[in-house]
Amino acid sequence: MGNLTLKELGRRAFETAKAKGFHDEPIDIPRALMLTVSELAEALEADRKNKRADLSAFFDKEPCEIFPFREKFEVHVKDTFEDELADAGFDYVADEEVDASFDDDGDDEF
């Protein structure tokens, strides 16, 4: 997949949300910022309640027929600090002027 800009990641997230019926048109910047703030507040609340994702259980290699991805997500990740923090990142789409990229080649270097 190579390097993806934040704008490209945002576009992909928007297209996925649109396909699932969440948005019909892009969200303007002030609204995106407020959505981000609300997700950060939810992350703070999850942290206050010590709700953390159980990633070892989520990534456990159980057969999908027994415990499908969606169920694993809802049991081990949904509404946790990590989930809400990820939601905050998806709510804001970087402006074209921002020079930032995400390197997804697996070497953990940006």
C-alpha cells in the first residue's frame, strides 16, 4: 500500500462511512473539530473508568466461525479508551496543506 497521506486516509474513512450510511457529503472543518472534541471527551471518560481494549484477546487466532470479527470487536475493543481515541482521529480529515504521511510498510518508521 505504501505511504498514505492523512488526506488519503481521511478520504478512505469518509468513503467507508458513506457506504455504511453515516455521511452523504464531506463534513466541514468546524463540525469535524467538534466531533473530534466529543470523541476525545469520550476517550477521557473511558480512561477515567479504566475501560481498556483487550488486544491480546481481540487478536487471538480463534476461528472466525466461532467468534466473528464484529463480535470480537464489540467484546474486546468497543467503547474503550483506544476505540474512542481512534474515532477522534477519523473525525478530523487533514487539509491539503498539511504535509504529513502514514508509512504502513510495517517497519514502525514515519
